[in-house]
Amino acid sequence: MRDAVWNRIGPAGGLLFFPLIMVGFSIHGYPDIAPTNAQLAKWLAGVDANTFKLGVYIEALGTVLFLPFLAWLLGHLKQGARDSSWPSVATLAAGAGWVVATLPINESWVGLVDRAGKGLDIGTAQTVVSINQAWFEMTGILFGLTLLAAGVAIVRGGAMSRWAGWAAVVIGVGVVASVPIGAASTPTQILAFVWFLVVGGYYTLRPSQTREAVTGIAQPSLKSGLPATR
């Protein structure tokens, strides 16, 4: 029973984390990338602090939901036919690192919004914006490594379709490679989120069929080991 619940909750985290992040983002918003002083000042003047904090909170909830999905994914990847423990653990470590590195970025934005109406110098505000943008871009390395390690574990162990594994490898490499040019401005970052969304959705809706398949494989080996009696 406990495994059945976990096989719902874990994948559901992967299904929900990206939509929640997008909901939070749509509520709080950001200024344009590399804004001029006039653009940034206009954005800061028009931001409602309470609405911004609500959006940040929802986005943080979505980000944290990635953790139970990663924990479930670790256990699922280890069920493959071949040993894939090290890339599975690397997936969890890189993904958890991405969550830890990502959460403080929006809190920096909250601090910027809080100080906007209290005599904040526009030069200081531009510095904070530049730091936040650069910080976000670097998190793409961890996010890409999460996908890359998951893909290696899938291809190596066969716990999922090899097509899913190779797709994760290609997208993961693309995310890491796109960091120097701005991962947020390339399609690879969106593809990475979509990969986790699809995997989470698939195993949320069809976990029972997955367990039945595993049981069906295990039962013949058990029966073959029992001597016939009369």
C-alpha cells in the first residue's frame, strides 16, 4: 500500500513542478533581460510587492516538488536490468543541487522589490539584476547534468524506454552547452522541463501497469525455482 501511494506521489511531483513554476512566474514576472535604467525603474515602480511575493511563493513550491520526484526517480532507475546506481545517484545529487541553487534567486528579487520604494539607487538595482541573471544561467549546468545522468541511467539500466534515455542525454548536453549563450533564451531549457513533465505524467497515470509488468517478470523466475510436488 505504501509503495502504491509513493508511486503516485513521486511521479506527480514531476508532473506538477513545471506548471507550478510557470504559474508563479506568470504572477510575479521579471523585468526584461538586460534592461535599461529607464526600463528597470519603470518595472520596479509598477510592481506590487504582495503580488510579487505570492508568485515567488508558488514558484518555490513548484521547485521543491522536484525533490520527491527525484527521490522516486532514483528508486525507479535502480530497478533496471543492469546496475545503474551511480548515474541514478548523480541524477538525485544534481537535481537536489539545482533546487538548492535556484531557490535563493527569487528571494534576491524580493529584496530588490522591497527596497525599490525606499531610495534604492538604480545602479545598485542593475547590479542585483545582473547577478540574478548570471546566477540563474549557471543553474542550467546542474539542471542539464540532472537530465544527462538520468539518460545515462536509463540507457544503461533499461528502467524506461531507451528513446527516453537518449532524449534525456541529448537535451541534457544541450542545456549544459547553452549556458554560455544564455540557457533561458534557448529552447533546450523548455525541452528539459517538458521531459520531466512527460515522464512524471506517464508514471502518475500508469503506475499500476508498470508494477504489473514487473510482477509478471518476477513470477516466472519464482515458479521455476520451486520443485514440483505431488
